[in-house]
Amino acid sequence: MEVNIFTQPELPYAPDALAPAISEETISYHWGKHEKTYIENLNKLVRNTQWEDMPLEEIIRKAQGPLFNNASQAWNHIFYFFSFSPDGGGEPDGELADAIKRDFGSFDEFKKLFVEAGTGLFGSGWVWLSQDKDGKLFITQGSNAANPITDGLKPILTFDVWEHAYYLDYQNRRAEALGRLWDIVDWKVVSERYSKKK
């Protein structure tokens, strides 16, 4: 019997817990089917190769083609879904709040710029909040499976702008879909990802 090298974790909330921002139906397709497939494909691609003993982030840094796409998408989705909580919303505090104010002027300006970057990305992909080694924050767009890890940045938060992330709930209204995600961001989790030094 083949053993899976990478496994899909259980979500820390019920499938219907993020509604209405993300519906139970979207969770069942997006996490239950799309993410499951990325992890299954990743396991097939690494089995009995030099990649099977590598941490997932190292595969993302070094791989190309289908292996990169499935490894990065597997990582991206876990990072994305574990950024949310039914008790989320509001604003961050502490060091992350200070850094957002320093690098974007205000939390409201950061939110505006983040959603604009997400709606302005042509096609499928991700919008990211990441930090460099000095703790400076950046908003970046990434097409398809792109991940800031490959640019030497440390991701803090991401919103998924692939259509399968929002189409069941919002059809083509990407900006509305992204705007609703602020209601469920778990700023405790996101703040814990941030550090002044890498």
C-alpha cells in the first residue's frame, strides 16, 4: 500500500462556518475537491524521486512545471484557508498593525490597495501580503500557482483570485468577493506569521 507523503489537514472550522463570506458549497468544492487534487497530484509526482524527502517550501523554491504548480497550489490553499476564522474580521494589532501603517499609510489604505491588486490581476492567481528579511511589507500579485517564497519573501496573508474560489458565491464579482474576506481574516494567525526579522 502506498503511503502519501503530503496530507491535507483538517480545517480548523466547520464547512459552513465562514458563510456568508465563503459558502459551505464553495468550501466543499474548493477545499474538498480542488485542494485534494493538488495534494494527490503532488504525492504522485514526488513518489520515488529525489523530491519525496524535501519539505514542501523547498520543493516550491526549486521545482518547475507540474511539480511546482501542484506543490505551490497545495501550499497556497492551506495558507489561504488557515488565514480565516468565523470569529475573524476587525484589524490587526501589535507589530503587524504598526508595519501596515508604516508601509501603507493606514489599515484602510492597505485594504484598498490589496483588493485593487487582486481585482487587477488578469486571469487566475493570488494576491499576497509578504515581508522581506527586514520586516518591510509588500503587496504582490502572482499568476496561476506563483508564490512569493520564490522571490525570497515571507508570505503573511493571501487572497485567492482563481474563479473557483468565488464563482459559486459571487459569479464574476471578484472585487465583492475579495471585500467580503476581510470579515473572516483571523488577524491573530496572520500577526503570528509576521516578524520584524525573518
